[in-house]
Amino acid sequence: MGNYDSITTCRICRSGELFGFLDLGDLPAVNDFQDSPTDVAQTYPLETVFCKDCNHVQLRNTVARATLFENYTYFSSASDPMVDHFGDYADTITDRFLTADDLVVEIGSNDGILLGQLPDKVRAVGVEPAHNVAKVAEREHDLDVITEMFDSDVASRVETKYGRAAAVLANNVVGHVDDLRDFAVGVDTLLADDGVFVLEVPYLVDLLNDGTFDTMYHEHISYFCIRPMATLLDQRGLEIFDVERQPVHGGSIRVYAQRRGGPHDRTGYVDDLTTLERHMGLADVETYDRFANQIEQYRERLTGLLEALARQGTVAGYGASAKGNVLLNYCGLDSETIDYIVDTTPAKQNTYAPGTAIPVEPPSKFQEHPPDYALLLAWNYTDAILAKETEFREAGGRFVIPQPKLDVV
Ligand code: TYD
């Protein structure tokens, strides 16, 4: 097993009242694609805990961030629906908050998928620790990118160089952060007095409702709902004034925050979601116990189905997603059952999915050697992929959709 640290207190409120509810076992890092089928990926424990005080759901263990993000294979722009999503996002924040020459800093700017779609009139700066991904943002979108892991020190340096930002953005990144309190200090440092902090995170409500445990992995340390997020922001004098549910990553929330008493009126959506969370039992230990039981039953159903299908025909994977690697590893599925996985990301092609020895191939393999069944591991893009792969289905191929509801179509 590889190196990792364990927490004894909550990353947000420092309470020691942590309740462990879901143990997925020892799993490889989901983006640790291997060069050869005999290479063995390092594994790390994957256990989720619930803070009985502030209700924050988080992993017990922290795998060194450098181990996970140094050679990152997640390029946001590899998936067309994400490009559209961030195009709309760029339009929304431009219309609502930005004027000419405003500074926008995005933490975790990836390949520039959002900053690259902002109008030229704003000054955009990215912070992105993965060198290979940051390079793409610089090359394709001509962006200024600080290739470092964001923390309060990096924030001070960005602030010294560029000034304070009208908008600080953080999409699918707050959940990756171990030291959340320091991260919040950094946001506080960078944000102009009347600035907005806008972030997107997968929403715990959707995760629990849909049973999408496969979005829980070492990169994702935190699983947010409104209440713990508000507690974290409040520690730095920030308040949430608006929130929207978004369909991406299996269900997310976009949270809008400002300094307490800032210029934006609070919308009713913040209270609506807080009420929904209370009614769903997000403050109760029993809710999480029920969820864990559901996941064990799901494993039996999926493995039973795939073993039966593999006896009738060939099975391939579609999309070598991170969540797909959790699903395969937790369910003990490997190259015995799944012949290959196709993926559009060049960096993943001609590798082997971590922990499974299943080869990852370019999409052409799917056209040239279509399987009888395709396990849709990028299930968050089900609509787009079904629309794209009509030929496969017309020729008799069938998709196994593993999440949010197990289905064969
Ligand atoms: P994604 O769901 O974006 O993220 P994560 O890795 O966090 O679970 O991953 C989807 C993967 O599927 C990504 O590697 C790109 C790939 N993909 C395809 O191969 N074909 C497609 O048509 C789409 C939409 C995605």
C-alpha cells in the first residue's frame, strides 16, 4: 500500500466526532493508468466518514496530493458536454458580475475550459498544479497559469502580482483539498471587497439519492452539501448568497458567495436547499448507514449481471473515467470480464486501467471491434454517448448503464 495520512478531526470544524460509514477497501488511485498489464498500481484505503458536529462528509485518509496530481490525465475539454457547460458558465458570470479589465482567478483551471471561454475584456489567471494540463491552457487559450497547488501562500503571491480578483472561481476542486481552512484563507486573500467566489462541487444530495458511490475516490476528499460549506466560508467572513443545481458530474451545485453584507441579495434557493438537506436526513448518522447497505447490494447486482452477459457475448467498457475505475475495482471486475475500454483522452490510450489490467484503447477500436455489450463507465454522459453511438445499437449492440440506475438499453 502507498503512503497516506489519516485525520482524527473534521477538516472543517475540527470536531473529533467522526463516524465511519462506508469502506470501499484498498483501491488504486483512479488516474494511475499503467504502462503494462503486469504493472501493479499502488493502493490506498478508501473510507468515508461523517462529522457529527458540522455534518461534513469526507475521506478518513489523505493520499499525498502530489502522488495524485503530478501526472494528471483528466482533461476537462476531452468531453464535449463539459465544454458546453463551461461556455454557459462563462456567459453567466460575465453577465452577472464582470466588467472590462476585471481580474478573474480560477483555482484548478485545468486545460482552460472555463477561462478560455471568458471574453477578452477580462484578465484571466489560472492556478493549476498539473503541468501537462496547465500547458494545454497556456498553448490553446493563451492564458497565464501559475502551475502550483493552490494554498494561502500561492494566493498571497498571486495577489501581489495581479491584485485582488472581482471573481475567484473554483470548479470541481474544493472537494480535492485536504487543508480546507487554509484554502479558505487563500480565497479570502484574493477576493476583492465586493468580489464573488463562485464554485462548483458535486452535490451530496445527488450522490446519496442516486447511490453514486463511484464518485467517491482518493482525489475527492470532501462531499459537500450547503451546511458544512457555509460553516467553512463563515470562518473567513464569507456568506453564500445564491446556489444553483447543475447536472454535471452526476449532479452538482454552483455556489455563489461574497463577503458578509456584500452587494448581492440572498436568493431563496439557499434556504430551499438547506431545508431539503434537513428533510433528507443529512444531519443523521442513520442516513449514511442506509447508503452503505445499498452500495453493498448494488455490487451484487452489477457483478451478477455482468458475469451473465460475459457468458453470452463480449463486454467492453466505454469511457475510462475515474468513477469507472472505482466501480471496476470495488466490484472486482477485470480483464476476465471486460475486454477493453475505449476513451477519447490521448493520455489514457494504450495504457491499462489501474487495478484491473484492462487495456484502454482509442475510440476507433469500438468501431472496428464492437463488443456485444458496452459498460458505460462515463455514465454521466449517457445522453451524449447514446446519441453518438446509434450505429452500435442499430447493429444489435447494447449499453449497460451502471449508474444512477442499473439498466441495459
Ligand atoms: P469524466 O466523467 O469526465 O470524469 P471522471 O474521470 O472524473 O469520472 O470522464 C469521462 C471519460 O470518458 C473521459 O476520460 C473522457 C471519456 N469520454 C469518451 O471516451 N467518450 C465520450 O463520448 C465522452 C463524453 C467521454
